[in-house]
Amino acid sequence: MLATVMHGPGDVRYERVEDPKILKPTDAIIKLSATCICGSDLWPYRGLSLREGPANMGHEYCGVVVEVGREVRTIKPGQFVVGSFCLSDNTCPHCQFGFQSSCMQREFMTGAQAPYARVPLADGTLVATDEMPDADMIPHMLAASDVLGTGWYGAVAANVREGGTVVVVGDGAVGLMGVMAAQQLGAGRIIAMSRHATRSTLAREFGATDIVAERGEDGVARVMDLTDGIGAESVIEAVGMEQSMLQAMGVCRPGGAIGYVGVPHGVSFDGGQLFFKQQRMLGGPAPVRRFLPDLMDRVLKGRIQPGKVFDLVLPIAEVAEGYKAMDERRAIKTMLRVDG
């Protein structure tokens, strides 16, 4: 089949690879209904996260099961499924504690920017719907595979509470999903830090009550002004850069919580600063599997429409253009159609 392969920074090709096969008895093969490009895919695309040799790309996926290994018990061919970018058995002590992204058998999904994909640990990773969803549901179900679940984890890690004040640092897909999650969890005030008009508009649609365009010290000062010098009790950091983390810490009140879900690049901390800030911090790879059943139910009931974050839709053969558009910030998130 043809699939997406990154050969190096800026070099993405849609080229022939081997068809996925059952390699372990716990595997499943799915036919993708749609796939997409993640913001984290841009790190190696920009040469900021080095990989050796060509890499099969893609870790966000939903589709129909076509084959399962002999030990798979709960997932069957013909079912529509959504899975997490972190593959888990969903039974180990860490999974049972709600951190499937630290499963003792953890693997990371690859090769999903393709018509077909192999999903290891199928029973623990995949969640099936009762019925085949309509075509217009596919973008929303696809978003649940990573960005919605990651934004949701950011909100949970930030201890978003009914009526509380939340600041979201980052206006990419994950940050926007963090806004949606905060709204769904009952936040009374949601301050989105964004200086891009299209993203700010979507943030407001998802529930943001305030937009702060300033960054750095000016951004912190603006948030402090909006909160009467107190800061926010919940902060979602969805970028992963030094400046964004400092901004998150700067707007979080003492005793508040920061949920950091941006993949870190160049972030370091000073022990004294951490000590005197008195802020809770929880983050890392999102345990999307913990939230998937609830998120899929919200989508199917029409309570949320996370697929609106896909502002560029291309046939998968044009995947290179999708990377370029996101790299140049002409698109928030690119969905790839898998036709045929």
C-alpha cells in the first residue's frame, strides 16, 4: 500500500510500504476512515526532534477492524473503533490507576497516516462503538484519538472545577481542545492566550470567555490584571516551550494546578522557583484511553464537535502539503481523507 514516510526534516513522502500484518496475537488491523497530522509531528519535520532513518508517520486514527490476532477477545472485525496514540493493555497496575500512557507494556502508535494500520494491544487500546457512525461523525471521532483526549487530560491535570478560572497557554489543536474540555467540566471563566484571529474565534466557539494576545511578561501581566492580581487556579500548558511554561507558571496562583501536555523542548526548571511558586504540576503523555468511552459518547450524542479543529482537509496523497500548511501556520490541523 501507499503510506506516509518522513525521510528527514521537511521531507515527507506518500510512497509504497509493506501492507500491515498481524505480528503478535494481540494485534488488530484496521482500515482507516480518516487520519490526520499532529502538531507533535512537526518537531521532526522541523528538525527539532531527530529520528534515524525513514519513519512511518501517524498516531491518530479511527476506522473499521478488518482482522484480529488469535488472542484478541473484545474487538471484532467489522466494528468501528477509536484508539489512543499510547497503546496499552488496560489491565496492568498503572492502567488500572488511570495512567494507560504509562502501561507496563506501553508502545506508541505509528504508521497511521495510511489506508490501513496495525494496532498492537488491541483489546486494551481500542474502543468500539455500538453502531457504525455516520460520515459526518468521523472528524469528531478522529479528534478523540489524541488532541481531544490530550486537551481533556490537560484540564483534568489542571484540576478544572465548576465555576473556576482557567488559563489555556497555546492556541494549537490541543490548546483549543483544552478550552473545550474546560467548558465541559464547568469552568466559569476560560482565558485563552492566542494572537491568531482564526484560532481565537474557534476558542470562543469552544467556550473561551477572554482572549489574551500578549505573550511573555506582557501576557502574564494581562492575565493578572484580568484576575485582579490573583491568577488562575487552573492552567493548561499546551505548547512545550520554555516561554510557554514560564507563562503558565506566571499566571497560576499559589496552590493552583498546571496541567502540562505540550511535548517539552528546551524546558528546564529552577528548584527555588518551583519551591516558592507553590503550584501543583501534572502532565506528560495523555492517558487518552481513560477518557475515550466518555469522549466518544459526548461526540455521538452531539454534545461536543471537536472535529471543527480540522480546518484543512486533503486527500492523503497530498500529505506533504498538509505538513507544510501546518508548519507555516496556514492550518491549525490537517485531516487526511482515506478514500477507496
